[in-house]
Amino acid sequence: MAADAVDVLSLTRSLVDIDSTTGREREAGRWLADYLRRRGFAVTEQPVDGERFNIIAGPAASAGPAAVVSSPASQIVLSTHVDCVPPFFPSRVEGDRLFGRGSCDAKGIAAAMVAAADRLRREGEMRVGLLFVVGEERGSDGARTADEAANGSRFLINGEPTDNRFGLATRGILRVKLRASGRAAHSAFPELGESAIDKLIDALVDLRAIELPVDEVLGRTHYTVGLINGGIAPNVVPPSAAAEVMFRTVSDASLVRTALARLERRVAIEDVLEVPPVRMTTVAGFPAAVFAYTTDIPWLTRWGKPLLFGPGSIHVAHTADEFVSIAELRAASDYYVTIARALLEQV
């Protein structure tokens, strides 16, 4: 069993240098699971699909491949995801910044969590576990599967880039597809056809005037028309058209869906995805903020009261120059220890 402290920077670089864009998480998962076993954790590889798996780990009664999770069960679980958005690019260090895909979102966070859990274990605290899931960037299939293996923990500390602040709440998602139908005709005789694109445009203009829900903490519901397609050719009155609209919700999605009903005189509305907004627990002594993005937390409901905290800025996640401050990364490891200790006083 390793006795030295985890080198957060080295661990982050090792993880970043493995391509784990969503769907390709197996190699990074295998490497991380083996690393945790060497550090004295008992590891369960929970199958998700194909060769992809989640990692559930806790302090072990004995080191090695046959290690078993010691008692008592984890009361605090540190969790984030091992998948990243494409394209993959490896790590490099420039000054205080560690660049690389996943350095910010969320392999640096995973490394800080491992360092924190390892430190607590070496100090004799056996009630802190780890959960690393696949698929967060494309539908949270790993988190949905992980919820089936909840171990009775009291608190879940989920890691996403929050600049080492707590999340007070996160917005939800309602994604819908608007479909317009028309009738094709030669564009020289538009009166013989019916333009689906015109109907779709009219519906999108109407959407601008719809009053959407407002929340005193999360603010106003906003949306993005992310995709539009339709038509056959420039000289044909278009018989079909569609748009996908993503709402960042601050309330139950049914309230937004009800508000959209007036568009149905022009288009059909197909529900694609719904993720609820979430309000979270915090710990005194740390700054806190509201975040507009979504996380795995809505799918990890059985892992205890949720908290959201992590190093790095969401504004550089997913970018071509993704990075995390090395100082912020190391500080996060200490913060996770402090947070876990504060929560353990409540169990």
C-alpha cells in the first residue's frame, strides 16, 4: 500500500493523457481503477455498456487485488466523471496552468478527489468513498447506472468546474423539437404549395414573445435555437422543416411545456430531453454561486444530499485551450478534505 501523498498534478496529467472522449472511457477507467487499488482502495467496476464501466471505491481492509471494503460504509462520496468532450489533446504545463482535454472538466477534479480521499484514509478516516462515472457529457448514462449501486451514503460531493465555490443550484434542461409540415410545389407557383419553413419561422418569432418561468434564485428561463433544417431544394416550396430548442429551466419543465402550447397551431412539438433543476447543500466558510449548466446530480438521487464543488472555470471547459490552475487544483484537494470533515460531523 502506498504511503506517500498523491501528487495531484502528476495524477491529473496521467489521466488527461489518456483519450477518454465519451464512448472511449475504458482505458482511462482501467488505469484509474488499478491506480486506486495500488493506493489501498477496494474498487468495484460497475458495468454500464460494452466495455465501459463506473468506478466505485472505498478504503480497503487490506491492500491488493483481493481487497475488501472496510466497515463502516462510506458516508461521504466524492464523485465526478471520467469522460470528456472531443477532440482529445494531451497535457502540457505553462506556468501555473495545466492544459489538456479534461484538465478542467473533469480529470483534474477527479485527481483532487482521489488525493483528498487518500489523505483521509491514511489519517484513519474510513467513511469517505469515491464514485467516477462515464457518459456525463452525452446523457449521463453512467450516473443513471450508478444510482442502482448507491451504498447508503449521506452526502454526495459532485465535482464540476465551479472555481472552488459551492453551487447553490443548477438549472435544468428541456430540449424540444419543433416540426412544421407543408406541401411541396414548384417555386414558380408558390400558391400551389405550403411552406413548412415559413411556418417554422413564424413559430420561432412567436416563441420570442412567450413569457417563461422566473425563479428568485436561478433567474429567468432562457433558450437557444441550436439546430434548424428543412426543405428539399432552392426551387421547391419546402414540405418539411424542424428546429431543436434547448431551454435552460428554472422550474418544473411542465411549466415551460405549457407555455409552448400556443406554438402548436403552427408546429408539432416533440419532447427530446428533460433534466430537472437542482438545489444543493453547502458548507459554511466557502463562497457559493448559482450555475447555469447541468450535472450528473439529477441522476444520482440515492447517494445522499448533493453538494457541487470543484476547481477550474466552466468558461474554459470544452474549449480548444482547456486548462486548470495548478494552484487551484492543489487547493481543491485540501478543500475536499475540509468539506468531508465538516459533513462527517453531521453523520
